[in-house]
Amino acid sequence: GAVVSQHPSRVICKSGTSVKIECRSLDFQATTMFWYRQFPKKSLMLMATSNEGSKATYEQGVEKDKFLINHASLTLSTLTVTSAHPEDSSFYICSARDPAGNTGELFFGEGSRLTVL
Amino acid sequence: GQNIDQPTEMTATEGAIVQINCTYQTSGFNGLFWYQQHAGEAPTFLSYNVLDGLEEKGRFSSFLSRSKGYSYLLLKELQMKDSASYLCAVTRNTGFQKLVFGTGTRLLVSP
């Protein structure tokens, strides 16, 4: 199946700093990528839809100025958590849909665990 | 909005059969997915249903009833490695066909 790679897998930062997470589609082009957040023992919560060449579409309740999303190319989307606070600590996962796929399934990156001290 | 509900936790015994239910309410329904997620890992695709009926794939089967807004994932011949979270997700035929996940079911398989 299609491969989506995410980096870094783990990051620890101090409160007030910004952290960038990268999501790459390795063997296909993705005009759209999705960013999810997951709290411990909870399901995935869709944060935003990343669109190549245009602004991201954010879900209700997600602060777009806090979670900056840039989709600069057909294989790369980045999520920047700005001025991070301890409550931003979470598991962030990106995903993309292979246009050549039959079912429209999403392929997920490995996830990035953010810990804000 | 979308409401997608699953039981929070289930337990079963190795070798047994378990059925995980998912109910949903959404407009513009365009398919239902089941994913498996082990702790600390990314979800992996299990099945996809868009038409009513049963889809079988090895030990796993998934059923959909669009009129009832209901799906289930059936796991047969349970193995210890099947202990994981099982996520039901629904997509709509609008916009970017984003996938919205249900609450997830944590399955614990015991010897």
C-alpha cells in the first residue's frame, strides 16, 4: 500500500516554543492531507484538512493560529504547533489518500508524540 | 454533524469470536471504514463498506446496513495480537471526503 512518513516521531519542547511536524507521501502525490490529534486511550480527532497550494480547512474548535498548516508541495504537509503549552501534549497523526487506490482508504503516518514541558 | 458510536471496551478469549458494533448518523454517507490501532502506533486499514452486506477478509468481516446506520466488525479465531483499538470511521460525499472517526473500541484478548 501507499506509504506516508511522519517526522519526528517524538519531540519534547519547552512551553512557549514552536514545534514543526512533517508529513510526507513517499510513493504518491497527495493534494489533500489530513491532520488528526489523539489523546491517550481516545479516538482520532480530525483537526484540519491540508490542501496543496491553498489554505487549510480547520475543524470547528481548532485554532488555526495555534496549529499552522502548510502544504507546500504534493508530497509534503507540515503542522506547526506555535507557542506550545502543556495542554498541547498529544499524539499527532497525519494521513493521505492515494488517488490510485480503490477504496479511498487513508494511509497514516507513524504519528508524532509531542510532550510540552 | 456526525455521531459515530462504539462500545468503549470489550474483552474476549483467545480462539473466540467477537463482534464490535458501530452506529452512525450522517448526511451524504459515502462509506464506512474499520481500522485497527495498537497502542502508540498509527491505525492500519482493515475494511471498507459502501454497500449493504458483508465483506469477508480472512479472520475479519465487516457488515453494513445503510438504512439502519449500523456496521459491525467480526473477528474470528481471536489471537492475542488482536488486542488493540478498533476504530470505525465514516466518510461523506462532500468536500474533501474527510474521514471522521468514532469513539473507538479497546479490545482485550485474554488466554
